[in-house]
Amino acid sequence: MADFVDSTAFNYEQGQRARKLFAAVVLAALDDAIADDKKYGNGPEQIARWARSRDGREVLSCAGIDPNERVVKGLMEFVSKGVRTSVALSREESERRHALEQAEAA
């Protein structure tokens, strides 16, 4: 019984690591699309094409993201904002956006 629990925990942990790896691929694709947007002006179209492709759908699924049209629109909106993923995920950026939202609400 203990071996079964250990192997289940190990498999779950392996799955979580794989999901994180695929999530990193999605973040890299977003960064590439943002760079394309700044250089060529076609970033949202690039990420949409990738997300709708078979490879893109597979990567999104493996990252734990349902590859539907709503997700594609969200990716396109994120790219059009032009904020790199490393900046968007940072604590300082999160605090800045929160303060901005509170200022707008007041």
C-alpha cells in the first residue's frame, strides 16, 4: 500500500513539473509575440495563429489551459498590451496595476 501511495505522489509530482514546463513554453510564445508586435506590428495575429495551430493547442492543453477561442482572445489582448511576461508576473507590476485600478475607482 505504501508503494502505491509513493508512486501516485511521484506521478502527480512529475505531472506538475511537466505542466510547469509547458506553461513556460506558453510564456515564451507570448514573449515572442510581444517582440514581433514591437518589431513588425503583428504580435496578436502571431499568437492567435500559434494558439489555433495543432502544436499550440497541444502545448496549451499540456500546460493545463483549455485551448478555446476565449483563451485565444485573451492571449491576443495580453500581447496587444505589450507588457513582457516577466514584468507582468512581477510583484512590483502587480502592485502598480492594483494602485492604478484603485485610483481609477476613486
